[in-house]
Amino acid sequence: ILLQFVENLDTVARHVVASETHQDICNPRPCGKGERTTRCKDCFGHEPTCDLCFLKDHERNPFHFVEKWNGRYFEKMSQTAIGRVIYLGHGGSPCPSADDASLNLDVVTLNRVHGCKVRYCECTQSGKHWEQLLQADLFPATISKPATAFTFAVLKQFDLLSSVSKSSAMDFVTTLRRMTDNAFSGDVPVSR
């Protein structure tokens, strides 16, 4: 089986290198609102779009990472860098009772650590901030002033890995930090 790949190594390498760019980069989008400079490698196909279309297409996937063309290569960043704000309560829409202040929240997911901006619901029946995080399937690292949260999915994955493969919490967190930024994993926040 390996010989098949060796015989086609040039073609395989060409396709791998080609995935680092796209023929439509910087071309106008049909929406007329911007150029194709932003893509998502977490989505199948990952065709470049403009920032506004990316945010619209990812309303229910706020933890997919952005790859933004900087003129030479695609640079990884969180959706916050292109304007994403996660609204808790009201089905993802802004709370009519809240002000425009966003709070920073590092969210640990299955694929990376994401620096996010969140706006909590301020309606009287909405609950405390940590309760709103739990309602969104995000487990807060602290009850008072949470600045880090973990998706329920990442907690389940850690539970399985630690019980089956005996991975330590440090190994798990180190892996997530390296998935976020393998070159500068020390710069990735762990918890605040």
C-alpha cells in the first residue's frame, strides 16, 4: 500500500501544498460585501468567503477557527478577531436589557482554546453568568467571574481519555494548547 503513495508522491505533495491557498483568494464575493479572504478548515470544502459571510455561516459554530489571508499565507485566529460576539440567552441574539460591553472568555473545545467575546443576558430571569454558561453547555472554571469555560464535549473526551489511556490532565491540556498554536503553545492561555 505504501508503494502506491511513493509512486504518486509528487501528485500527493502538489495537492497538500495547494491546500494552503485557494484560486479564489481576494476575488469579490457574490454577496458584494467583501473579498474572499477568510476560510474555515474545520468545515468540509473550506471555500474562502468574506468576513461577514463567514460569521453568518458560523452562527451556530462559534468555535470553528478562522484562517484569514494576510497577503502571503492563511493566518489562524479565533472568530473574535473578525467580529464574533457570542450572545447568551435569546437564542443567540443580543439581550435587549444588556449594554454593549463584551467580556473575554477563553473557551476550551475539542479542537483548540478559543479567545471569545461574550455578552450575557441581563434579563431578570436569566440567571447568573455561570448559570448562563452551563445552559449553553459550557462548564465555567470558576463560579465568580468566569473567564474560562470548557465545552461539555471536551470534558467528556478528557474523562474517556483519562480512564481508557490514563492520560493526565497536563498531557491533555498541553495537546489542546499545541493544537491551538503548535509554534507558540506557551502563549495559549490555560485558565484565568
